[in-house]
Amino acid sequence: MIEWRAKSLGDPLLAEESLTLIQEVFRSEYERAGRPTDMAVFVRHESEGRLHCEAHAYFSPAAAHIARAVEAVPCRRPSPEGLGLLAGAPASWRALFPDRES
């Protein structure tokens, strides 16, 4: 089974450094892989019923190498609701979430 990976980045106000690192690592691996549309990283702020939210990065299966480098853990494919594309091509939405409403 091909799996997604996720990494909690903590408080969104303090996650900028982690997000920048993920983007930099992604950029070089993405170019090396030939810019595949199914290789992407998404981010979402999640509160899970708590007062404060956390930023979570979600790595598509094609970004597994990058995910392992930042110690992301296996997870289910995230719901596209509330996700933002952090790294990858805009076409990755269609490739990874074909059932998503536009």
C-alpha cells in the first residue's frame, strides 16, 4: 500500500522555519525527479477541538523520500478540505485528489 505521511509543525506562528526547510528540500528533489504532478506537500492548520491550532504538513506518496528526511509519519490520505499547497505543481490537486470539487 502506498501511503501518505504527515508531520506536525506545532504552532503555525512558529512553523515558518520548518515550512521553509521543507520547501527547500522539496525543490531540489522535485527537480531531480522530473517535476512529477503527483509529488506535493500540503499544509493545514488543525485544532482538533483544542483552543490552539497546529500546522500539519502532508506529503504525497511520491514525496516519501522528503517526508522521511523530516521524520514525517505514515497517515491516511488527508481530506482536501482546508489544505493549502505548500510545494509542488498546481496540477497536483487534480492528480492527488481527483474527486475534489473545484
